[in-house]
Amino acid sequence: MIRSILLLKFTKEATEEQIDAFALALSEVPFEQRRHFEFHRGTRLTDDAMDAVVIADFDDEPAYRAWVADPGHHKVRTEFLDPIRAQRERILFRF
């Protein structure tokens, strides 16, 4: 299994509605090899903390690469995330 952890910082202009729409759209992308999905908002207790985390598990490396290339995933990234993303950090690991 491959776990992807994506930390996000949103622009100051990002609205709650835009963030919620991104999370919902990402969760609804049909992809059989995605075994687990979580989206959590940060508590904003400190200014330097990230705003959200996306955690997703995939069967293996080819499944993860297929996810990255998936048209539905690409659409969510370009239409929902890119307009509100200020920073992104990712780690991928096997477990």
C-alpha cells in the first residue's frame, strides 16, 4: 500500500465554501484503487500551521501514478484546488 499525505495552506482569499467544495469534489472522484480517503481542516491554533490535510491510500505505486493521471483528479486539482492553494507539501510512503 502507498499512503499519500498532502498538507495544504490556502490563500487568504479562499472562502469556506471553496474549501468545502474542494474537499467534497475530491472525495467524490471515482477511483477503485483508492482504498482510503480523509480530509481534515486544521484548527488554526498557530499562524505557521497548515490549513488542511488529505490522506489517501492506494494499492501500490502503479495505482498512485494512475490516480495522479486520472482525469477526474486532474479536474478537481485544477478547478477547485489551484485557485485557492498557497502551499502544498506531500509525503508518500509504503506501509
